[in-house]
Amino acid sequence: MNMKTKTFDCVELQRKIRDSFWNEANGDINKLNQIIDYELSKSDLYKSIKERKEKQMVSA
């Protein structure tokens, strides 16, 4: 049986995401920052990490 193994390349994925953001921003660093901030605001993982950090800061 011939099984193909699919591999996941994290670096390649990150590069594609960065390139797509950069292209969307048309090379404008300020627009790129806005895009990244917007994408982060939609991320449940980012929200969870941010909330945990804020709780640690309050209890410290």
C-alpha cells in the first residue's frame, strides 16, 4: 500500500500569512499594524492569554 505522509510546515504557514497581510497593507507599515491588531482581536486564543496575563498583573 502506498501511503503519502502529509507534513505541516509551520514556518511556511507563518510566511504565507505574513505575506498576505503585507500585500493587503500595500507595503504600509501602519496599515500592517492595524491588520495585525484586528486579526488578534478576533483570536480566542489571544483573548484568553491576554485575560490570564491581566489577572496575573492584578493579583501580583
